[in-house]
Amino acid sequence: MPTRPRRSKGPSCEPVATRVSFEGTRLIIEIDDGRKIGVPVEWFPRLAKATTVQRNNHRFIAGGAGIHWEDINEDLSVRGLLYPR
């Protein structure tokens, strides 16, 4: 079951994920400032190959700055999704 992230305080703080979902072939991350990030799940091969149960077994890490999927050993950061290199 996902853990609840802490809320950020002010615009200079790290973006914080509040919800993770999958819609078709997209990974959707909701952020505490109201934005939603939607990216193709195939960008992350472990998530693309994961079962629904594995995808839903995630937790927020670093106060919501990241998401961890224990079953597939995958970690994503909100900052990395917002500002890809």
C-alpha cells in the first residue's frame, strides 16, 4: 500500500508526488502543486513488464520526492520526470 508523502512548503521546495496511477500505457504522477506528469510506461522497462499487482505495490520515498517499486526494484524521482536530461 502506498505511503502518504509530506507536503512541500513553498515554491522553492522539492516537488512532491501525492498519487501514482497508470492509465493505459501511461504512468501518471500527481504533484502537490496540482500538476500531473504523464509519461509512456515503456520509458521504464521494469514498469512496462510489471504486473498490475507489482505496479500498484509502490511507496513514496524521500518525503514524496521519489517513488519506489519494491517488487521490481525501480525508483523514480519527481524532479527527474519534470526535468529530464
